[in-house]
Amino acid sequence: MPNEARGAAPAVALALSLLMNCALSAASPGPSAGERLYQRGQLPSGEPVQALRQGGATVRGADAACVNCHRRSGLGSSEGKITIPPVAGPYLFTPRGKSLERLGVPFVDTARINHEAYTDESLARAIRDGVDAKGRLLNSLMPRYAIDEATMSSLIEYLKDLKTAPAPGATSTVLHFATIITPDADPVKRRGVLAVMNQYFVDKNNAAARTKAPTLYSSHATMFRVERRWQLHVWELTGAPRTWETQLRAHLAAEPVFAVISGLGGSDWGPVERFCEEQGLPCLFPNVEAPVGDDATFYTVYFSRGVLLEAQLIARELAAAGGGGRVVQVFRAGDVGEAAARALEAARAGSGQQVVNHALKAHGPPQELARALREAGAADALVLWLRPADLGALEHLKVPTPRV
């Protein structure tokens, strides 16, 4: 068949430029065999699928996953003169002559509008043998998959279930966006981020108004020229992190949005990320100190790995420096430094270098920091995952090692 307030404006522009490439299909909590094959190139047994291209080239596993060409949404793609058609159910099974628009199926410029409708049997033949519903050879880029009947049936059902409804938060006149603020976010940064975001939306709408062409309510021939006003919704969370996902679901039900952009978090962005992945909602470039995602996440995109990236860089420096001393880490319990310390410890696992962690109480006195520092020897590497207030106290404390 992936800051401070003054840096938020470029973030908004880049985030919005990526939205058209984000998939609109919702994530499934328990992937079916068809979904695993489509997205990961994985058979029900867990083995990688194998497929042949014309000429005998073999592709396996993730390289053979349908998502590489047809995208997560199943809406296809194009590059240069090559077009990859959509494979979401209505584009495959709608009989010739039926209007997709009248059926409520969005226009996609790579759709083969006049192709013969597939049946389950002819689609299975296309996947296995590379021929369309009329028996003609498909493009040579289309691999031929040797999969059994049960797996084929699950894949076809998955294609039928791919959503083709218009994206939530997109009306004929307005694109709705949200930005999320967690209760532990820095209040100064909050004011800065919201000021930049609100001004960006005002400027964008004013610019559109100055250059506005006649409003177009159109078929596919002019759909890409329709002007929409952008509206920003601020979702302020309250209470404990365990309640945030419930709050976010209530916000989304009351105010459907096309995407979440920017936003600001403190020590825990995990509930927000889980919500966005669960809902299939793009969450682009939140301002967080310790991202929680990994390569398995799809809808959440970070600018950087934050303190986790710092941990990786420190681990690289320690590996290059060698030496037999320990790594002594100091951080406040419950703060982002705790996640950074875990990441550094994991990165040094297997190196033979001992890692000692000192978790200070969340609001402990300076004397606690002094005791932790005294436990570090001259040969140790001392890593301080601390806030400015704690670092300021170092002026009055003797640091036992130059490797800080």
C-alpha cells in the first residue's frame, strides 16, 4: 500500500507548517494484526513481513510497512511525478461513478477517481500479486506480500476502518487550535508564551483579512484556496497529574481542535502526551524540560529532549574522559532532575562506572545539599540537576571536585 517566550513565534510557525503532514487517524489502544502489519511491517507471530518488488528486490519488516508510502492516515502521498494513492476504505471500495464528496469522503489529490472498485478478493490479489481490480499491473514501487488469509483479512479490515471524516476543529471558516498549560508551569514563562501565541494568532488573522480573496465554498478544484480564521483555545489544567487526562477529554469534547501547539509544562508532561496519542491529536513543540516520549510516539513532536538530551551529552563526555571515579548525581525529588538522573544512570549502565544518586527532599534545607556534596570525592564526577536557588547556595559551600 514524524523555551523561552521569545522563541515561541518560530515554534508556532514551524508547528503549523507541519500540521498538514500529521496523520488524522486515531490511535488504537490494542493494535490489531492488520494495524501492526500496516504500521510496523510485523506479522501476527512477531516476525517481520517479507515482500518482493519488481526485479526481485526483497524488503522486510519496517521497510516493508504500508505506512512508509500510504502514510498513517491511509491518504497516500506524492513525490515529484510519483503519486501513491489512498488506501483508506472508501477510496478503494466506492463503485466507479459514485461521488466521494457526496459520500462525505474528503478529496485527496492522489486519489484514482475512476478506478474499478475493489472487493476483498481483488484487493487481496493486489496486495499479493501487484495487479489492480481489472488485472492491470500496479506501479513497480508496490511490493508483493506473501501473507496468509487470516493476516490478509485483518489488514483489509484495518484499511476499511481508517477514518476519512473531516478533521475535528476544522470548519468551513475556522481552524481551532489549543495550547495546554499545566498547573506546575512557571508563571513568568506562562505569561510570555501566551502573549506570543495570542499575538501570533492576531497577526495571522489580520494578514489574512488584508489579503483576503472572495470566500470560496468549493469542490476539490479550489479547496486548497479556502481562507479560514485561526482561533486559539487555552486549556489550563488544575490539580494532580492523575486528573489531567480527564480534564483534557472534557476540554476536547467542549472545544474540538485540529491540533495542540506550543504549551507549557513543569515536571510532568506524561498525561498530556498520553492523551494526545490516545486521541490521535497532533501536539507540536510543547515547552517542557523533560520530554517523556520516545520513538514509539507519533503525535507529539518536541523541539529537543531537554534535560534528557543533556544527560546523553554528559554520558558521552564521561565515556570519552574515562577515569575510575564515580558519578555522583544530586537532584530534588519530584523535579525534572530526577528523570535526567535516571537517564544518565541508564546511559552509563554497563560501563563499569558506579553511579551514586542523592535525592534531596523537594523543599529541603541547604544543609542537605552540603551533606550530599561532601560525599563526593576528588576523583568523582559531580552532576548537579538543580534549580538556580540551589545553585546559588553553592557560593557558600565548598565543592569537592572540579569535575562538575
